[in-house]
Amino acid sequence: MKFPVVQFFIISLLVTSSLLMLITADSSCGGKCNVRCSKAGRQDRCLKYCNICCEKCQCVPSGTYGHKDECPCYRDMKSSKGTPKCP
């Protein structure tokens, strides 16, 4: 009788922790991109591309401009035209 209860508890913990990791990953990108794009002239576009880059690279450079050496993946992503993709 105890085994199914323990098994259910363990499975519940695993599912909950997985969901929590997904939620915090998305919110950390959003928070970092809000800071990165806070002074951008076109915030909607900046946030769109920053979030795309953050999801792929799992990092966003600090500050509102520059510092791309902190995140090489973010720095090296290019658009189809060969220009930097990430703000």
C-alpha cells in the first residue's frame, strides 16, 4: 500500500520541478531582455530578437549596449543578411 503512494509522490516532485525549471528559464530571459532593451528605440523588435537569442544561447549580455563578449553565442548569431541578429 505504501509503494504506490511513494511512487506517486516521487513522480509528482519530478513533474513539478521540471515545470518550475521551464517557467524560471522563460522568466529569466524575459527579465534579462527587459533590461537589455530598456533604452532601445524599437523595444518590441529588440525584445523579440533578444528573447530568440536568449532561448537559444541561454545568456544575455549585461547592460543595455555592448558587452557581447560575455556571451559568444549571442554575439555570433547572424541574420539572413549577415548582420548581428541579437541586440
